[in-house]
Amino acid sequence: MHLSIKIIMASFQRLISCIFVLFVLSLAFACEARVLLENNANDQGFVRVNGAHFELNGSPFLFNGFNSYWLMHVAAEPSERYKVTEVLHEASFAGLSVCRTWAFSDGGDRALQISPGVYDERVFQGLDFVISEAKKYGVRLMLSFVNNYNDFGGKAQYVQWARNAGAQINGDDDFYTNYITKDYYKNHIKKIVTRFNTITGMTYKDDSTIMAWELMNEPRNQADYSGNTLNAWVQEMASFVKSLDNKHLLEIGMEGFYGDSVPERKSVNPGYQVGTDFISNHLIKEIDFATIHAYTDQWLSGESDDAQMIFMQRWMTSHWQDAKNILKKPLVLAEFGKSSRDPGYNQNTRDTFMSTIYRNIYILAKDGGTMGGSLIWQLVAQGMENYDDGYCIELGKNPSTAGIITTQSHAMTALAHLVKI
């Protein structure tokens, strides 16, 4: 009799445990379903610009976001697409609502554009998947058309293609002026913007999952430090993009270096120019909002953390003032981070840095929404150590950092309901 009671009690405990596990799982599934429903509900409509602030469905839109440049490259291999899903899923749960990524890969490994006008459909379907997964998790995309650097081809690949076609080219910066490279680039823009997504059944230019197009990742021009050459290129290409698609926002992809138009602002630069002009480049009518990047550990290498933070605060504040008072357009801190490869690095240092930047973003955003949001560089999935550039963050392995990111996401979302426009 005693043994039977023990058996019955053990069976009852196992039953209770099973019920508890099922209850927890049901809560998890319900939570995920709720988040997906909320995200998808928020995905209706295109993000717009009204003066110096973003709007979504007529209401202020402020965001916390991230970079994951590798999404299409990884998704080109179907067996690796789970990494894309993992990052977008984790980002969505952390409240990250905007992701910046590449819509280019020119020549080389897993090239999207194999040669001028020749595309790999397998890779294009990888980009289709990225957009469809972003839609699923309520994450909007900023898609960049080309790279300034040689990674994934960049302007150097376009220049080489033009040379192969017989063009007389002096250097990579002829990308901005040579008619052949410009025609190649325009063709790529058209190919992306008018692409029919094989998964969603929508043309890219009609998909509100895409928040904005980006002309180039960090354009620089060593042949003309004034910013005038780049200015002419931006004007030409921005007009071309808008002729194809007037629904989506457009930005340049700039780091924020000042040029000749406002000489006194050059003192804000980290000691040098790169051939851009933050003011004149962003005054172009077809450019909807301004961007800056910030890598104090690179730009002020060897300086103390305090000195780097002083520069960072001045960098952000000066661009915010100019965006509000001169450009009268929204501003986004589109890249920032702290490298784990720096001497003396530790997790607390990065967390403190991020918290400080996020606090500054929030404070600046409170004043009319001119500071629209920020994008940390960068998030990766589990098992992507070969992509680690020192700035990579895996949310599942960095709970303290994930907590800071989530807190900022919620703060920016709440602020969007309170900010006075």
C-alpha cells in the first residue's frame, strides 16, 4: 500500500511537471505570437519624413536599430538562412525595429552582380528571404546599393569593370565621374528597386518593409576633399532613385565629415577630411534624412576613453544642431560601436559606452524628434566567429548588452508617443 502511494505521488508529480512545462511553452508561443502580431501591425505603411522628423501612419517614429551587413551574403546559401532568422528574431524581441544591410555584392564570393548587369538569381533570392524575414519580425530595412571600400566589390570593382570595357580611368574615385561606371551603378539601382520578391510576391519599391535606400556605404573621395565632386554625384543618383521610386526614403550613407561649405565646422572633424561635406551633401532636396557614423576608437586611436567620449558628444551634438537648424531633416547615428580588440577592453567598458551613447540619443530625440534613432554595429548569430570584426554582438551570449539595447528600444518607442513635433 505504501509503495502504491509513492508510485501514485511520483506519477502525479510527473503530471504536474508536464503540465507546467506545457504552460510555460504555451506562454512562450503566445508571447511570440503577440510580438509578431504587434510588429506586423506596426509594419503597415511607409516611414515618411515630415520636416525634421520621421513619421509612420501620421505619428512620430523613433527607433533603436542595428547593422548586420552580412544578411544577404549568408542567405544566399539556403542551409545558412537560419542565422538570418535567428538575428532578426532576437532583434525583434529586443525591440530593435530597423536594420541596415547590404543590397550589393559585386564580383567575388557569392556575388549578387557577377559582372555588369549579370546577376546570380540564387543570391538575389537570398535578399528576397532577408526582406521576407524582416517583414515577418517587424524589422524595417535600410538597404545600401554599393560600397566605398573593396569589401564585396565596391567602387573599385565598378572601376575595374569599366577598365575592362576600355575606359580610361585614373583611379577608383573616377567612379563618381566616369559615365560608364555611373551607367553600371544606375543599372544596379534599377535592378534592386524594381526586383520582384519571389517570396513575398511584391516588388521591392512597393514593400514598406524597406524603410530607406542608401546610395553608398561611407562614400569618400580622395581626389576632391571639398565635397563638390561627391555633391554632383549624389544629386545625379538621388534624382535617378526618386525617378524610379518615390515611396521610399533615401539617404547617402555618409559618416558626417564636414567640408568647405561651412569652414568653421571642420574643427569638429577628427583631424582630417574625406571628400564629403555633411552640410551641402545633405541639403540636396532628394535626400530625405542625414546620417553620421562614429568610431572614436579608430578615429582617436590612443586617446583615453574620456577624451573619446568628449569627442563623441561634440560630434553628435554639432550634427544634431545642423540637422535641426540648417538641413531641417531627421538625423540618424547609422553606425557606432566599441571594438573588443582595443587594449584594455572589457564587457563593462562596452556597456558603459553604449549606455552613454543611447542616453545622448534619447536626450537629443526628445527635442522635436530631429534625432530619429541609432544603429549599433553590429549583430551576428551564433557560430559566426569568422565575421567578428571586433564590434560583433551576439545577443544570446551578451545578456548585459542585450539588456541595455532592449531598454533603449523601449525608451525610444515610448518617447515617440510623447515627443512634441
